[in-house]
Amino acid sequence: MLNQRQLQPIQPNNSSASAPAVIADAGVIANLLRYIAAPRPRESARGLVTREQSRAIRLYQTWGDKNVNLMLDVMRQRLGHRNLDGNLFSPRVVTSVVVGDAYQLVILNAQTLYHFDLNDFTNPNMLAALSSTLHLHVRLYPRQDQRFGLTYVVSFRDFPSEEQAAVAESARLPKAVKLDLGARRNLRDRLMVPLGVSAQGETWKPLADMQRGVGHALIVGVTGSGKTSWMHAALAALLAENSPRLLNVALVDPKRGELMLWNKAPHLWNDCAYACEPKDMRQLLASAVDEMDRRGNLRAGVACQNIATYNAKVEPAARLPYLLVVVDEFLDLSDDKPVVASVNALARRGRSEGIFLWLASHSATALNGLPGPTKANLSTRIVCRLDTATSATLLGCPGAHEIPRAIPGRMIVRVDGAPQLMQGYFLTNDEIVAIANRIAGTRTGARADAGASGPALTKVEREVLTWAIQQGGGYLSVLDIQRIMGLGQREGRRMAERFEENGWLEKDVKSRNKRRVTEKITLLLGAPTREPSDKLTNSTNLTN
């Protein structure tokens, strides 16, 4: 909240001495508000701007009307609330008054905002979005009064240049911020992502909130910019503070080491959820797409719009954990067509199924091979220092190329509004190792039986193939996979083909519609038990 001194305008230079002498300090604004609220004859209800005033003042009023329309557009888009008629809710402006060439007052009727929290209109992100849209400094009048409504002050003369604003904001930020999970309360099972410290203070955002969450994200920064340090801090917070029942992760690590610290966490989605070889990376991402399709079918079966409503509707034992897929150095994989196809599918449809995609790269050119809808869905941007202005513009975070080399971890973050300059959190290597070991110490023996003689199996793959051995007589058809996993025909056929590629199934010349389980998968599964899993007991062998 701004004080009265901050509301005083910058005085004009001698060259502009002929400008209207308007001094709009806090006292003047208070008098204006009292004037607006005071009862007066109907014919004088037009306010301070009359036909007798100068043409310049009328032009300011016209400009002020345009400002009001732009502000309402920003509020409609950010709030996203629709009325019964289907139109976006628009706040009601009680009065808009232009005070000479100094200020504009825009007053909202607070009594019509009962659908929202007052913080929705007064938080720094809303003010930053309004300021960015108008290219003027939008602030709140410090002494709000219910008689007047919610009052915004739009300053015409003291809006700093982009360079001045960047320098001033950067000077207010610390040069390093260590992540201290012990200092934060109420983090347990809330899926909160630590972003960094902005001029307004510490900033954490939920991962899974459909409106304001981090969701899908692009994490970009040149070598030494602090990108990887931020990723480790974010993973440390998510894995240390959230149960594996709520959050699973899948890690794609082409550099073979950056994400290896987390491959012993109980949060790993399945036995092969850490991949560093090309074939394994393709398989892992393809499995995530299959999981997305399976969740979509489950969700559609109970008429739910997203994973949150699905989990609220089903029994606790049937709830689905959120899945975070982290792909490091995506630029190295951008020419791999199966990988890009899986990334496109996850970015387009994963969010409603509770599957979130984080792509990290040292260069913005990793985006060149992605279609427009995929780039749009990767809406959150965590951008550390870049090498060119073109890359900063491409990522929607102008100024990232001007971040000082001497301040690693300084970044521009765009989550649910205008980009913000922040100092990202970091952990020392010893702290990362200690947290990873502590998390791994909670690991149960659920994955201890992963086969060592071949590629690891996911839990679902293990159940399907075990069913084929125990109930299907060693055979498995596409319809069997559809029935067991709740998939459509296309997804079921794709999974069967992938099983063949892995050497787990082979086509049988005696049966066109069935595939035979190979000796390789029999060894990988070990000796089958006599009783199948509860989930598959009632399944029947269906063939084409």
C-alpha cells in the first residue's frame, strides 16, 4: 500500500510551466472523493469535467474513458467469472474523474464484487497487469472508504521508463535467496511451488490450480544462469512437502546426471520414471500419454471435468495422484519425432488429467519445433538470463537478456499475469543431496522388485502382462488391453505395439488377433502367483 508521499506527482520542468497547475496530493484526492459522494442536483452529476473547461482537459477525459475500458478488459480476463447469460462478469465503474494532466480516479462499486475476494482487485499482480496494459502507473488510494468504493489512482506523469523501472526493481531484490522449508508453514500436501522473491516479497504458487497455478512451464536460461539450481529447489519443495499419494514425478534427463539425485524418491511414477537413454525417454513419455488417455476415460466415465473433481467424487483409494513430467535439456530432444509428439499431446491435454509438463532448456530455440498451441499451453515462463533480446521476446519476457551475469538466479517469471522480476530460490549441493537422501529414506519396498534382467515395468504394465500369463493363457489381444485399462481402440493398439517393440509380446502366426507373451517378460515378472490382482480378477479374455 502506498503512502501519501508516493501519491504526489512529479513536478513539471520549467519548459512545461504553462501546463495546468494541478496539485493532486492525497488531500486533493480526498476532497474529490467527498465531492463525488456528496448529494448534488441531477444536472450537475456529470462531475468535474464540464463543457466550459479547456479542450485539453476534454481530451484527457476522452483518454480516461479509454483507460477505463482497458482496465475493465483486464479485469474480465483475469477474473474469468461468467454471469448466468454466459458473458464475462464486468465490474461496475461508479465514477471516472480526470484531474487535469496529473491523475485519473477510477472508482468501482465494491458492493457488486461479492463473487470475489477484495484481494482479487488489490493484489500486486492485478496492479501490475493494469499498469502494463495502460503503460501508466496504477495504484490504490491508501484510505479506502465504503462510501466511495474501490478507488484506483492512474498517474499520468510519474510512470517511469522501462529502463528506470527495471533498475529500481532490480535494486530492491536480494542477490541470493536460499530455500528454507522449515521457515514455511502450511506447505504439507498443498503442491506449492517456490518461485522466488519479488519486490512484493516471497512468491509461491500452487502447481495444480486451474486458474492461477504453475501448471505447464518453460524453464529457460543459459549455462550458469541459475536455471538448474531453481529446478532442484522446486523439486525439493514439492517432493519433501507432498505425499507420493498426492504427487508423482517422471524425470527425463538427457544430460545423465542433473536429475539423477531424485531417482530414488518414492514419488517416482513407476519403475522406469527416470530415463536418460533415448529409447527409455521415448518409452517414458509415451507411457505418460497412455496414462493421460486412461485418466481421460476414467474421468469421462463419471462425468467429471478435471482430475480435481474426479478425485472429489471417487473413493479415497481410487483417487489419482498428480503427475509432474520434467524434461531437462529439451533442445537435445527437439529433433526426436516421438518425443515431440508426446510433448505436444501432454501440453495440449495433460492439465485436465492432472499431468503437468515442465520443459527446461538453455536456449529458446527449443521452441522452434513446437506448434503454436503447444507453446500457448506452456504458459508459465521461468526465464533466467538469456543471450539475445530475440530469445527474450520469443519467450514473452523482455529484458531477460539484460539480467546481470554476476547475479545467478535472477529471473523473469510469468505465471498468471504480467512478467515479474524475481530472485529465484536455490540450495547448495550438500543441501540438495541431504534432502534427496531424506526423501529416499521414506521409500518403501514397493519398487524393490524391479527386474534387473530387462527394462522396468510400470505398475499398470505389470498388471496387464501378469493377467495375460495367469488368465489369458499367455496371450493378450488389443481388446484385452482396452478392457483391462479402460482405453479406446487407438490407445490400446498403440500400447500393444509398444509392448512388441520392448520385446514383451510377439505376434502368433496361429492367431491374427492375439499376441503371445515372450520368455523375456516371463523372466522379468518372475514366477507368476496363482491368484491375480484384485483389480483384474473379474476380467475376461476378449478377442477380436
